[in-house]
Amino acid sequence: MSEENLKSMNDLVAMCKRRGFIFQSSEIYGGQGGFWDYGPLGVELKMNVKNRWWRAMTLRRNVVGVDSAIIMHPETWKASGHVDGFIDPLVDCKNCKARFRADQIDLSASCTNCGESGTFTEPRDFNLMFKTQIGPVEDSAATAYLRPETAQGIFVNFNNVQGTMRQKLPFGIAQIGKAFRNEITPGNFIFRQREFEQMEMQYFVKPGVQMEAMEEWKQARWKWHLDNGLRSDHLQWEPHGPDNLAHYADAATDIEYKFPHGWGEMEGIHSRTDFDLSQHQQFSGKNLNYVDQLDGNKKYIPYVIETSVGLDRTILALMCDAYRLENAGDKENERVVMKFHPKIAPIKFAVMPLMKKPQLEEVATKLFADLQENYLGEYDVAGSIGKRYRRQDEIGTPFCLTVDFDSLEDNSVTVRDRDTMTQERISLDKVKSYLAERL
Ligand code: GAP
């Protein structure tokens, strides 16, 4: 049997649309660049990943969660440096009006869109934050921003969380939520979007121990990606050297995934010093010091290790990694199969009566209801059994359970494994434990 990994993003985009994972946003109006909608299977996949991240964070005794507002006080973004510094240099092609990030193209070469040479405008600064206004009066005093990262919602709640949860250093605050960036060149499917979701955690530590904490989080985050089923040879570290370290960071590294378009950042792990809390203390005038009772009530601003992973990029990596084309070109045996880790798979099982016959459906419906108490499944009675298997393979369902005429005699079903396609007979009363062991 031959097996190919995903070769082109277009194949994945087509599968996602065909099977209900991800759709172009506002598709009936022609779509909107940089925005995507998750369909019924995509949203389940997303939920599974979010839950795994949330549990990995908050099951630690010293990490708690928040869910802060998307629109924050505009001063937040002055303090964080985004108003002045969250800027990309932008150029336009004078001929075709296509826009590019000046740092991503060769300004002395021809336009990659229309082929004209020497047509670029001078680079000008473009702030990536989406602006909006609060209240009915459109003046600059009412200007607000859609958050470009969830992190600042954590920093401004530092005192609230530390006080109410009686946290002692080291402790972390986790948040999952939408972020918005008016990217000049969105693309590569959901890799670079204008609206996306982040899963961020800020870990507050005593100054001086940040490198130790960073090492601990690097290991934990790498392991998390492997536990989701990503192949280790598709992951790499990309440490930031002194030239590309943000001005507030004293160390930073990314976890990159090998996407079809090349290696790309999926997660950043940054040692952000006391920059953010110090800035918020200065801009808000509120005291954000921590009183260290274990160190003679010394007061200081904690240092921070941040882990920041894109939910959509994690989903993209998981889908690229899971995608397999088997027996390409062999019409009878060709299949696309999404080899998701069973814990990630959106649908865990499918129950299929061999035919649309009341006796079979009676057993199948009962089995389905019984399993659905614990796992999300599909009930499929339409079309040939081969076609039904192919559909479940393509959406990554680990187990298909077929009820046939023998089932009426022996109270057993055929369980088919997605990856090996092997089939075994399992007694109806053992199916639940069979799935429990494997899911
Ligand atoms: N708080 C730190 C921060 O926001 P970042 O490197 O700008 O750092 C963190 O973003 C993660 O968010 C990235 O590693 C990536 O996974 C995701 N991300 C950033 N911009 C994105 C975009 N335009 N579309 C999708 N995901 C994005």
C-alpha cells in the first residue's frame, strides 16, 4: 500500500469545504480575505484542542483562567506598545494596486502580482490594529481597538486574579480568545488570518528564576504538541537571536511546524521580563507590585514567561499532519484518510446499519444512543458501506461499527479500524469498553 502526506494546501482546503471543517467566510458574497468560518466538524475539532489546552494549563494547581473583554481601554495599547509599535511597512504596486509587506518582497524586483517592474510606492507604516469606536460620537476620544493579542487582558487583571485567588509566585493566568490583526497579506488558508484565536498563558515568577521557568514551559509545550499526535520530525525550535528579540524580551523561542508552504511559527515562548506589568503600572497609576511574604515582604514587579499558541495554526498543523492519501491513482483503493489522534478526532465513532431494514436499525439506533452518552458519533445509513467508510475515513473517525444480519443472531457488531482497515467482531455489550480503552 502506498501512502502520501499532504502535498498542497489546496487539497486540504478542498477537503475542509467538502466535509464541513472550514468554509470561506461570507462565501455567498464572494468571501472576505483573511476570514474563515469553522463548520460542524471544524468546530468539534477546535473544541477538542481548546479543551486539551485548557486542561493542560488549569489542572496545574498554580494556573487559573480568565476570559477578558476583546475591547479594552485604549490606554492598554499605548502601555503595551501596540499603538506606536505594532506596525508593518506597506508598499503598493502602482500598476495593479496589489499590497505587500515591504519586508517580505524584493523592492527592486517586478511585482509578483502583475509582473510590472519598478512600480512600488515608498514603504509607509501601517498599524495592524483594527480600530472601532465606543459610543455614538465619532471622534478620536472614542477610538478603541479590537485586541491584537489576548495577553494584555491577562496583565491588566494581574491584581484582581492574584488577590482573589490568593496566588503566590510562581503562578500563571491562562486565556483562550479571539485576536484581530489587519494583516496586509493574509494567506496560506488559516495560517495568517485577520481574525483568529489564541491560547495564551502568562506565568509570573520572581525576577532571577525566569530562565528556569522558561525551560520548564518549553518542555511542557513541546510535549503537548506531541501528545496531540503531531510527528516530532514536523516540529522544530526556532530560537530568537539578539537581532530579532523583541525589545522587552530577554529570551524567546518559537515552536515551528513544517506546513506545506514551509516551516512556520505555531507557538511563541517568550521571557517578557517585567515589561508589561511595569508599563501598565506607569500608564494606569495603579500599584502592580507583588508582596513576597516568603522573602521579607519584599515588593517587586514579577517577571513573566509567556506561552502563546495560535489555535487556528494548531488546527492547521493537526490537519496537515493527519492528512494521508493512500493508493493514489488506484481508483478502487484510493482513499484520503485523516489520521487524527483519537482524542482530537471530531467524530469518535460511526454506527452503520448494513441496510435500511427495521430490524437492523433497531439494534443500531440503540447502540448509537448508548455510545452517544459518552462520545460524539454519527449515525449513517445512506449509500454503500464502502462509500460510508470512505466518508468516515476522510473526516478522521477512528471506529466504524456495522450492524449486519449476523448481529441479530450473535449480538455482535463489526468494528472497523480507520488506520489499518482491519475488522473484528465485538459483542454489543463490550463495545463501550472497547471504545473507552482506545479513546
Ligand atoms: N502575546 C504574544 C503574541 O501575540 P505572536 O507571535 O504575535 O505573539 C502568537 O502570536 C501566536 O498567535 C503565533 O505563534 C501564531 O500561532 C498566532 N498568530 C499570530 N498572528 C496570527 C494570524 N494573523 N493568523 C493566525 N494566527 C496568528
